[in-house]
Amino acid sequence: MSPRKRPALAPGFNPQSLPDAAPPVPSARPWPWLAEKGADPAERDAEPTELEAYLKRFVAGFGTVDPTDRDLAVRPLPRERVIGSHLDQDVVIDFLGAPHVTVRLSAAAPDEAAGAFPFTGPVAIIGTVPPSGLALQALGRNLRKELQAHLDDSGAGHQRAVAVDRGRRWLERALIVDYTDGEQVRFAAQLYLQPFLTVWRSEDGRSVLDVVDLATSSEEHVVASGHASLGRVGHRPCPLISGAGCGELCQMHGGPRISRSITAAARWERKRSRMVGALGCDTCGDGAIKVFGGRVIPGGRNTHDVRLDRGSQSRHDELVGAGPEILPAKHS
């Protein structure tokens, strides 16, 4: 296998100089304070407590939750929504070869997209989760590792990233790939079961995203375009809550009592593990605490990689309750 290369960074690019994507909130408390207050019986028994007042202000909801039906089916999303997901996603990157800072690329209006472009030329953002209709072709495979090996052999520079829905419905591991040889990169993405890729480039000092359809021909076929901005992630906010700021906490969905509530809690825990494992969370200490029933309880740190499985949504598909009217997922 050829040595791994990375997309070349622009001379002088310093991610530490980027604007903060999640600015700190002066009154936000670190997770050890929350853990200590939650474990103090005096705090729990007092009326009202400092912790209760804090949670009332900073708990921001469950995040996007999956259906609570006992049985689920996968339904393909319309093509327009899949294309739109490539423009409306957040892409989180730990740059290699520069001062270590996590950055986040997010959709933006044209007048908000001006700023430093990190690379010397355009790059492709390639997902690694296929549509459910291609599941048999992906069975037992690790598409990201296979794609990385293919790119190494072809000499294309690449580095890892995480793409996540702005609404936090889905998450997938992605690769940032040097797009100098666009035809070669498009072929690789199509070979590893991707119907689209996103080209990230600079135009007139602004970051531009082009969604490229890989199903039509070997030529570049752009089906949608938008703008984006790059920000520094100094504090990793809650990965379950869309647009979360510093200090905003999620709370557990579901509970231990009835079947539907138990199902909801199990799916929420699995999604939280997957999101925290991929993106981290400084607000809860990577899962060291969680909020349930208006209380802070130990969460058990969880930073391991929870892989996408049949019970997870993707940019291509959504989970729905499995009734007699739900047919097996098919993609044309």
C-alpha cells in the first residue's frame, strides 16, 4: 500500500484564528460541578436548589429522537432531501499538519461565507454510509477503510472527518479528499456505494459547496450548490441538540416504566453513545453525566465508536414504525 497523503493545507492557514463556532456562556458550569451537585443529597433535598435552577435554564431537550415503535422499517428519502443533506450538514474536522484545533464547516448565507479556505485547492467530502437499497453490497464490509486503501493506492490525499445532520437525525464517518483529479475521486466514491459527493472549494474568497451526482456519467454533474463557513470548536457542545451552545444539556428520552418508554430510552442511549463517541461533548464530560427526570445522574463515560447498524438513520433513509403498509426499502 502507498504511503498515506493528506490534502495540502494553504500556506499560513491557522485554524486557531477562526471564529468560535460555539462561544462560551459566562454562567455555564463545567460538568464536574454538575456531577458534584447531583451527588449531594443536601442539594437534592433543598427547595429550590441551585442545581434545579441551573437545569431549568440549560436543559435544551432530548435532541432529535427515533420512533418508539417496537418494530422499525427503513424508508428511502426523496432524492431532493438527500441532495439537500449535503448542503445542510455540519462537517467536523481535526486538521492534521496544523495547530491542533477542531473545526466545523456549516451551511451559511453568501455574506457569511467569506474567510480563509484551508486547502490549496478543492476537496471532496465523501460519506461512507450507503443507501439501504445497497446494503447487500456493503454487508460485512468497512467502506471507509476500503475507500481509504483505494485512495492510498491511487495517491490521493485524504483525511478523516465526521458529517452530521444539522438537525442531528443522522451521523456518518466521512473523508476529505484532494479533488485535483476529480474524475478519479468521483470513480472511487461511486465504487464504494456513494450516490453523491460534495466538492468544497473557494470562489471569490467564499467557501462554496457543490453537490455532485455520481449516477449519471463520468463527467462532473453538479445538482445543487450553496455556501458554507468554517468555525473553530473551542468547546464541544452537546452533539444531540441542533445548534447547541456552550452549556446546553440534553436530557434522556424515555424511561424505565412502560414498553414504549423503555424502547425510547434504549434507542436514545444508543444514539447518544454514537454521537458522543464520534463528536465528543465537553458539556457532559463525554457522557460522564446525564440528566433524567430533572436530576443529574452518573452517565458512564462513553467515547467508544458505536457503529451504524440497522436501527440507525442515515442521510439516505429514515426509520419509521413497521406496520403492514411499510414495504422493504428499495432504491432505483
